[in-house]
Amino acid sequence: MSLCTTVLGQMSEIRELQAADRRMQTVILELLRIDHRRSTEISKLRTALQGQ
């Protein structure tokens, strides 16, 4: 296998890994948003319960 073929294959793999990384970052951001909403809701409920 020539060096050029090896480099082209590696570049293709790098692009695939970068795309997978972007997808994973999107998932992580969404999970962080969900966690923040849940945390905010818990804080509101705690405050409401303490006021009873």
C-alpha cells in the first residue's frame, strides 16, 4: 500500500471521527440542558415545599 493511499485512508477516518465527535457533543449538550431544567424544577419544588 502506498503512502498516499495510507494518508488518504487516515484522512477519511479522521473526518468520520470528527463527525462522530460533533454528534456526541450535540448529545452531551442536550443532556446538560435536560439536567439543568430538572435541577431548576427540583429547586422550585423544594422552595414550594419549604413555604408550606
